[in-house]
Amino acid sequence: MHRHTLTRFALISGFLGVTFAPSVQAEPPAPAESSRSLQFDSPISASDVRPHIELLASPQMKGRSGESALVAATYIRSKFKKLELRPLFADDRFFQQIPGVAGEDGKRPIAGRNVGGWIRGSDPDIADEFVIISAHYDHLGVRNGQIFTGADDNATGVAMMLEVARLIAAAEIKPRRSIAFVGFDLEERMLWGSRWFAAHPPWPLERLKLFITADMIGRSLGNLPISTVFVMGSEHATQLKTTLDEVGSPRGLETARMGIDLIGTRSDYGPFWNREIPFLFFSTGQHPDYHTPRDVAELINYDNVARVSGLVLRVAQTVANADDSPEWIDVPDSDLDEVRSLNRIATLLLETGNEQNLNGLQRLLVSQARNKTGQILKRGSITRNERTWLIRMAQLMLLSIF
């Protein structure tokens, strides 16, 4: 997925209808001033998240697949118990068993398990409404004798979930709405854990007002020199856009809002997106070590994991305490934030082209992305056709470069 041949790239380009006509280079636009320039100090530190990541991504965990996934699930459950979270599932259980494919005898073995705990809301009028904070804890296991430790994918997300749970559980006054924390299994197997949860929830899904998940929050997109978290999904609920604006960003971290259709379904938000439940997906992006044995704890930016965790905490608290819950928008309005994000990514790719090892066609593609997004930003509006182009360009860059 990380590298394709020139022929493959050209075939994909032709299929998507991307043209490479020359255009006048636009100057990179200055960042727009907004309330999201507000900054705060994250209450979660690198030293808080590091122990979780180092343990889950240790060689002893064997890539958290099969029996080692059960060890990881048991670790998460132990943390939930220590925080005195309530068991989320039936019969006071922290585990939700996920059945596998039926054998010849018709019996379905246990393929994995979701781990869930929750904190009851403080407002009796809305305590039956929920916000979910989640991360998948499984990874690829051992293949051909090599351990895929999955430090960024997704020990970083689990660390976020556990530390946000710790702070909310320790708060003297709990949020008005209830908050559930869910560690999903089998994400690497077509999102089977989250799909099972969404089809067999512990309470009616209409009580779920916001689903939050984080996946890969400890590196940077393509190893670019940026400290940015991409937040996707807010376009489907106006209140979530407002919340992100009002919350701001932890110091040292930029927040880039993007539409989820630029990347499609790539993590556990998928089953909730399909059910039109408001959601937010936090990620710092895919890097060259994605799904390789090189995704190790030594390469994690622990400060960034802590900052993203602090952002998730503040967003979740804001929504859980709001008078009104987010409402789903089926067809969202276009947003220049994602244009601004793609422009910055393209500019950085060109500035660090030697390091990224862009070939000629890739450089032409990225140049077009920078130039056209710069023109859109200079004009201050985006047409429907330009938004279609933006989706194709983002998907093609993800497929062929990162």
C-alpha cells in the first residue's frame, strides 16, 4: 500500500479522472484565524500514556492477536476495575464475546472480545444518554516469525482511552451524560469487533449521542514534520464543528478538520457512520511503518499522544455536559478546513520531496494539489465539482504516496 509502480499509479490516475494540466502556482495561504487558535495545556502527559503503549507494544504481547489479544483485553479490564468503572455488558461483564464462523457441528467459537466499562452521568434527565470513547486494541500478531507490535496501530489509541477514563473517573463531579469506554477487538479483521457491538449494543443505539475513536495518534502523516491531528466526522453534526472550534487545541498540537469521505471507512467508526450516529475520528495519519514490524514503541511521539488524549477528553466532556446533543446531518456543507489541510500537506511534501522520494508523476500530482487548493483558498469558496476533485485527490495521494 505504501509504494506502487509508476504504471500502477498511472492506471489509478486515469481511472479516477485526475488530469495533470499545468496551472499557475498559488502562494500558500496563511492559516485562517479562528477560535480554534485557542490553546490549553493537556492534563494528560507523556509519562501517563507511555507505560500503556510500551506494554501493549512489547514483544511479550506478540502483536495482540489470538491468545495475546486476550492478554491485552485482560489488561484493559484490570484498568477499568481499578478505576471502579461499571461493567458495560449483560450480567455485569466487562467482556462482550464475539463469535466466529460456525464449525461443522454448527457451534460458533469465540473469535475475540470487546472490553467495556462506563461512568453514569450526573444529570438524571440525560444520564441515560451516552458518549462512547473507544480504541481497538488488537493488531496483526506474528507473521513469518516477525512480531507486528502495533505501537501506533493501535496501542496509542488504547493509551488515550485509558487515560481519559482515569481523569473522568477521578473527577469529583461527573459529566451530565454517561460515558462508556470500549476497547474493540478484531478491528484488523474487517472491523468485526465494532460491527458486532453496533449490532448487539448494551442499550438501544438511539441513546448513543456521540461515538469517538482514535487510531494511530503517535506519529505523523508520512513522517512529515508536522504536529497535527486530523479530526473527521464533524461535518455530519453542526454542533461538533462548534465544539471543536470552542475547545481549541492543546499547546504544540494543530487540529485539522477533514471530511470522512476523503478516506472512507478505515477504523471502528464505520458501523456507527453507517447507522447515522454522530462520530469523531482522531488520527495523526498513516506513516511508512504502518502494518509493518517497524511500528514500534521507540518511534512514538509520546507528547503528541498526550496532547491528542487531552483534546479527546475536552471534546467528550463538552458534549457530555451540553444541553443539546449532536444531531446527524446527512449531506454536510463543504468546508474549507479540509482544503487548507490538503494544501499544507502538499506544500510539505514538495518541501521535503527528497526525503519522501517522490517520483516525477507523484511530484506533478502533489504540485497540482497544492496549486488548486491554493486557488480555492484564495477565492474563499469551493464548488461541488471541486469537492469531488478534492476527494479523488486525497484518496489518490493516500494510496500512492503514504
